[in-house]
Amino acid sequence: MLQEQQKLRMMIITALFSAIIGILAQVTIPLPLVPITGQTLAIGLAATILGSRHGTVSVLLYILLGAVGIPVFAGFSAGFSVLIGPTGGFIVGFIPTAFFIGWYLEKTSFNFIHAMAANTIGMLITLSFGTAWLKAGASLSWGAAFAGGFAPFIVVGLIKAALASWIGVLVRNRLANANILFTAKKSA
């Protein structure tokens, strides 16, 4: 019975993080091609707190909710057209980003230094996916895609990576210590 309760609790927490991603996606600073949003911060938090499996599932659920028409994407947008549009690569890039961050931390340790490394690389994964997709979807040159979809987000991405690392490790440790979050590997 305890194992079933743990599974149910993790399912609820995973779904909750999908909602958190949708909420933070609405925190937007508009820029000409691609806005700065709270989505990437939320992705880093989900993966840092939940790990690779549950972090990735929360991202997949978030994307599925948006794809079927629930306005969870930035600017309360939704629909499959957002995913296949010029900026859809950033959203699709959240999947390997969440998996990588969680996987890296599971292979190393859930501490700030490792979380910062994982979230920084995760940011680069998201920006790479998004920039390549933007280039193809908007018929831009590599230089224009890099200038519009990568370069403006590096500094803000590092700030969000630091926040996701610090808050994520702190929350993960507190949830694990309170026996709310069940992990195969204890936080460091």
C-alpha cells in the first residue's frame, strides 16, 4: 500500500509541475522574435526537483496540454500550430532539456554546483533546438537565427539556470526530508 501511495503522490507532484510550467510561461518579457519567459526557469525547476523521469513527464504533459488547446504556452497561446510554428523548437527542446538535467543530477549529485552545470547545459540544449527550428521555420540565415533566438537569451538563461539550481536543490531537499518527494537517490 505504501508503494502505491508513493506512486500516486509522485503522479500528483508531476502533474503539479506541469501546471507550474504553464503558470510561469505567462511571465513574459516581449522581444521581437522570441520572448523571454518563465518557461525555462520552470523546466529547470521541474527537472532539478523531480529528476529525469518525472521531470520529463511533467514537460511532456505540459506540451500535451498546450497541443490540445489549453492556453498554457507563453502569452496564453495554445494549439499544435504553436508547436510547429517558428518558435516551436524552444518548446520541443524542453523535452531533452528536462531529461538531461535530471539525468545529469541523478548521475552526479543534487547539489548547487552540479545543478548549475546541468541547468546551464540544459539552457544551451533548449536554445540550440529553438534556434535551429527558428532558422528553418522562419527561413532565416544562421546568423539571423542566432542573433534572434540564441544570443539575447544567454545572460538571462544563466540567471534562470542559477535560480533553478538554487531553488530546485533547496525545494528538492526539503520535500525529500519531509517524505513528500520519493527519490531513488537521496539529495546531497
